[in-house]
Amino acid sequence: MDLDAFRWLLTDDGQALLAEATALVDSGASALAAGSALRRTTSAERAAVALTQVELRGRAAAKFGDLAPRMYFTPDALEQSTRLRVAEHRAGRYTAFEASSLIDLGCGIGGDLIAAARAGIVCAGVDLDPVRVAVAEANLAALGLAGAVQVADATEVDHRAFDLAFADPARRTGAGRTFRVEDWTPPWTWVEGLLRRDACVKVAPGIPHALIPEGVEAEWVSDEGEVKEAALWAGRTATVARRATVIGPGGLASLTDEDDPGPAAVGVRPVGAHLYEPDGAVIRAGLVTAVAAGVGGGLLDAKIAYVTSDSAFRSPFARGYRVVEELPYREKQLKAALRERGIGRLTIKKRGVDVVPDQLRKRLALSGDAEGTIVLTRVAGVGTALLVEPF
């Protein structure tokens, strides 16, 4: 979609076509049938623009909820945008910092601007892509939110007048997603400079701890058990060194390095009555031993992110299992044990062992009526199979 096509979509005629396309799709019409119907009154190009927008709004519901039907998207920008609940968490931190103004240095279609503006913060955004700037501007307007957006190079913007600066460097090249910070746009050297002021920078969850500058807080965020991002908080916004934030049906919870007594304090211990699988954000933040301390337990292995305890706890930071029994680790004996227990539907969880669950499940060829969960891991360096039940 080019800029002229998007601007036309915002006209009265464009909005009427978009409404017609939405009604056709909502009625169950296929993309082919809907396109054919629209082309009776408009060009093929404009019909495609409208139908693409309807399709993108449908996909965007997972990220933006009930805001999605009023918003506009481009395919790449939707994929790169922040999930609304995560952006709202970040905006909550902005308000806790008592920021009254924020500049988004690479605003894309405005997802983060929307969350900040809804939190009452005066927002401005810049982006190099004129289409994304137009989409961000339209999204703010569609949601009745104030904010200024313009085409500009983030690296050349004077952002000193704003209480906070936010950036989400592009982590894609012409060859696809990149994990090299040297390939980011803007580059890592620019990010390091931004982190010398009150700022927040969204980065990939896999960012190496060694890369994080001294005095900068690194926060890993998961939503419904899936790690979504890491954010670097700099200047006065940094309150700890490492933080894991988990967002779930019950709300939001955070664990920090101040809660972590360290590996020596919890130690490695034998399998207890319960097993805990820490959330991905906890693992990325290096706070597994904080979870162990919280459940009064220890590690199964010094290098594996499983925790065991004799006590049962419900924690937002880990999924809990009751250990039913230890099963044979060798495949032939494991197969016999599972068949003996009538298990046909098997969930396989594993850490620290060279096993591909789907392949193992096929080789086991189970056919019982019962359902079971096994954990394949190392306990003090020894391969171990545990039959467990979630609680």
C-alpha cells in the first residue's frame, strides 16, 4: 500500500468501501467473492487495499483487542508492533516515573504512542516511512487521542525537551530478522547514546546480558506465558538491574534481582514432591533462583531452569507440577512404563537433554486412554524422566 492509496482510504469514498468490505467479510464471503463484489463499483487496486485492511484488522485483534477494528495497519508494521497489554504496562511505568511528555523515535503505526496517550502522556512520534507516519496519525485520530507524528530521522531529532524518549530499533534487514545489534536501525551505537538519558528502548528478548550498559535496567516481559520483548530502562527510570514481568489472566507481577538470593543460597537438591517450570521471562532475566527461593526449593541441576520443592505453591512466575513418580529414562523402558500406565496422550516437556518431543512421541507409539505429562531433564547431571501432574 502506497501513501496515496492510504490517503484515499481515509476519504469518505474510501471509508464507505472499507465498511462494505468489512460487511462482506463479516457475512462469511470469501476473499475471492468479496473482491469480486467490490470490483463492481471500484478499481481492483482500491478493492485490494480495503480487503487487505479488513484482513489486517482481523489479525490485529490478538494484539490490540477491541481497538483493532478502528485502527489501520500495514503487514510488516503489524508484525513488529507491540502487543497492547505490554505497551500499556510500559506506559504504566512512564506514569509511575511521572513523565508528562514522551517522544517515540521510530513510532511505526503508533502502537506504543496509543498506549502512552491513553495513559495521559503528551506524545510525539517520528518515523522514516511516510506510510507508517500516516497510519500512526490516522490511528491516533481514529481513537480520539492527541499526538503529533512526522517523517524524520530518529538519529537527527533533538529529543531533549521530552521527559522520556522511547525507541524500538528495527531488527530486520533485507535478508530478514537479524540478531546482530550492529544491523539494527538505528544502530546500537545510537542506542547506547540514547541510554545516557531517561529513556526506554525495546530490544529482542535474546539480548546478551553482557551487552547491557552499566546502570541500565533490563526488563523481560511475557504475556500469557510467551516472552514478548525485553526493554532497557535508563537514567532515572532504572530501578533495579534485572526484572521479569509476567502478564496473565490475573494481572501483572514482577520479580527482580533484589528478590534473588543467588545459586549458592538455594543450591541443587534431589527431586522433591513438586516441580516448577519458570516463566520464559524469568529464565531470560536470570532469576530462576529467585523462583526457587520463593517456593522454598532448589535447582534440579545447576545449569537447568527447573526448580523443585516439597511444598506446593501457586506462583505467577512458574507453572507447578506434582511429581507422581520417576520413570525409566531409557526409551525402551520408558515406553513400557507408559504403556503399563495406559497413557496414550502424552505431553513431553524437556530441558537440558537432546530430545525432540514430536519425534520421541512417534517412536513411543502409545495407544492408551489415559493422558500424561513427562519431564525429561537432568538431575545433578543424570538423565531423568519424571511423570508429573499440573496443579
